[in-house]
Amino acid sequence: MNLVRNRWVYSLLFGAVISVAVGGIVNSLAPVAIAQESAEETASAAEASPEKEEDAADETTPAEATDGDATAEALAAYIQETDYTINTLIMFICAVLVIFMQAGFAMVEIGLNSAKNAVNILSKNVMDLCVGVLLYLFIGFNLMYPGDAWTVDGYLGSFTPFVVASDGTGYGDYSSYADFLFQVAFAATAATIVSGAVAGRMKFSAYLVYSAILTGLIYPISGAWKWGGGWCDAMGFQDFAGSVVVHAVGGFAGLAGAIFLGPRIGRFAKDGRSSPIPGHNISFAALGVFILWVGWYGFNPGSQLTYAGAANANATTYIALTTTLAAASGAVAALITAWTLFGKPDVTMALNGVLGGLVAITANCDRVSQVESLIIGVVGGVLVVMGVLLLEKLKIDDPVGAWPVHGLCGVWGGLATGIFGDLPDGVETVGSFFTVQLISTVAICAWAFITMSIVFGVLKGIGMLRVSPEVEQSGLDLEEHGVRAYPLGAEPS
């Protein structure tokens, strides 16, 4: 009996399963069949009475027209909101990448300098960002991006503090908050470049004064000439992400600092011969360069500013491609040049070659071909090595090569844009484009060098610029900050 009962149960279950399966198949096919049937009927009706369709189209009621307009408006608002969201969030991510470059600069500078100054360098990099954020908030941001509120039209922006509110309803391309975070990261980058050029002998208090002035006044004023819609922009000057506006400003400010400070003790012998002071940790320097390279994908592609849509996505990734090609070719060119001149493949030159290629492509990454980006990177890598040798001839001590990388390659990036870059609107010939690039590049670099020479000259005149020889020889960490980077007796040799 149990066997029979079980067979009945199994039969019922099997039948139920088959019924459900068949029913599901029929149900799934039914809409298709109905749709096909409906489509055939519609087509037949359309063929039979085309005039009726036209009459029906002509007889659209006002209510239907209103509903159609409302749907179109809702769709447009949705697209606008989606674009705003995508642009804002990607810009925020790019801002984080550029801020992370502060860690890269810190590692490069620590690695290429003495262990006894590591804490001092870390302190300067932290304060570059923190002081930079505050000064850029209160003064720099609206001074650099005044809109229509110029104090001196085309030359001096507005001194309005804080960021204009962005409530997320009146959509522009992106949030003003994300814009501030992105732009302040660039300002901090310009300031940090100087840290490496003045390492090992500048008072920390003097550095804070310099950093505040650069991020609050010097960088925003010249930045407004291009990115704020000032006189350089009106001429047609092109600097997509800041070879000149950011890097050359920092590089020439660093050059002024290195000149007024003078070389480190022991850097040049009494007879003028160069006596290099090796860095204490090349691993840190290499790590720093890799961090900077990654951060540059926020710096250059992020400067597209709008990312939503296929065209913007394609432009953003193309910028990343040209950036990568210039960095790689710059490293190879610097290594080969150093190997040829010195007989050894100097990794520090290769590392700076990466940075030189990145700096050079920053102005033109959106408007040059792949081959041209390789050429720009190669020239940048060679210029790094030549710039280091030039500073040695001039007895100027730049411990990390800040001026060759950011100053010299920044100038090259600005000029290379005029040689290789697509012509902007309103500029008819390559010659006139190059002239515009040359005038603007010289003006911005001169502005940075002259104004910061005044700042460093005043600091030197009041005895605030350089530490004493005793402090310099014992190390700035202990004397200036009261703390060591490494336990006593465990400092790297």
C-alpha cells in the first residue's frame, strides 16, 4: 500500500511540475505572439488606411501635447542631473588623486635628501597642503576664478572669501565644492615643488611664510591670467592642466629660493668642483615617483572637468594615454642621456625623467598626437639631465632637481604646445600660436621668479631665511622640530 501511495504522490507531483513548466512557457510566449499579432494588425491597418493615421496625428489633443512636453522636460532634467552627478563625483576622485601626490612629493624629497632632514621635509609637505587649503579658501580661489568680478580686468581677480554655495538643484556642469577641492590640490602642488629645491637649510618658519604667500597670492594671480579668463587666455594661450600655470610657477619659485639660500654646506668645494650629497633612501624616491605618476591621472585627465557622455569619456582616456606615453619616453630618454654622459644608468635621472615627461605633456595632453607626445616626453627627459648639469655649472644647489623637472620642463611644455598642438580658435598660424605661448610662458615664469625673489630677499634681509651652519650640520629634524625620523644610532648611512 505504501508503494502505491508513494507512486500516486510522485505522479501528482510530476504532473504539477509539468503543468507549471508548460504554463510558464505558454505565458512567456503569449506576449510575443500577442505583440506580433498586434504588430501585424497595426501594419495591416496602416497599409489599409494611411490617411486615417495622418488624420489621427493631426488630431493630437492639447492634453497629449502637454504630456509630451512634460515628458521631454523630465528626460532633459534627468540627463542633466545624471551628467552633473557623474562630473562631480569623478572630479572629486581626481581631486583625491592630486592631493595624494603630496605623499609622492614627500617621498621623493625625503629619499633624495639626508636622513637628518626627513622630519623637516614631512612637516613642510603637510603644511603646504594645510596652509594652502586655508589661504586658498580665504583669498586664492576667487582671486584665481573671479568670474565677472575682476578687481583689475584680466589681471587681478576678486578677493572674496569662501566657496560659492552649490545646492545641487540649479545644475551647472559640476559642484562648486568639488571644483574647490580639485583646484586647491593644484595650488598645494605648486607650493610643494619648492620644498625640494630649498631642502636642508631653510628655516621652517620662513618656509611657512613663503608657502602662504605663494598659495594665497602669487599662484592665484598668474593662474587667473589663463584659467580665470585673464589676459593670457584672451590671447589664445593654451595650458590644459598646468605645465606653466602650476609646475613652472613652482619651479621658478624654487629656483629663486635656491639662489637666495645658497648651496648646502659641502655641496661645492672651495675650488668650485661639484661634490654631490647623495640621498639616503632611493627606495623612497622611487616609491614617490610611482605615487606621483598615479596621481597625475587625476591631474591631467581630471582637467577635462566634464566626463559624462561618450565624447568626454573618450577625451579623458586619450589624455591619460598621451600622459603615459610622455612619462615612459621621458624616463627612457633621461636614463640613456645620463648613461651616455656618466657611464652608468643613473636611476635617479630616470625617475626625474618620468616627472619631466609628465610635466612637459601636462600643457598639451589634450591636443597632441601619440607620436608628438612621445617626442615631448623624450625632450623633457633630456632637459632634466641638462638642467641638472646647468645648475651645477652655475653653483646653484637644487637637491631634488625641482627646477630642471618643473621649471625647465614646464617651459618646454608651454612651448611644445605652440609647436605641436592643434591651433585654438582665433589663432591662424603655428607661428602666431607659438608667439602667444612664448609671451605667456615668459610672463608667468617671470612673475613667479621676481615676486618670490622679493619674498626670499626680504626673509634673508631680516635674518629669517637660513638656519645656522651648526643647525644645518646637525640636521633640521632635531634642531627645528625636536624629533628624529629614525631612532638614535639607526639613521641610514
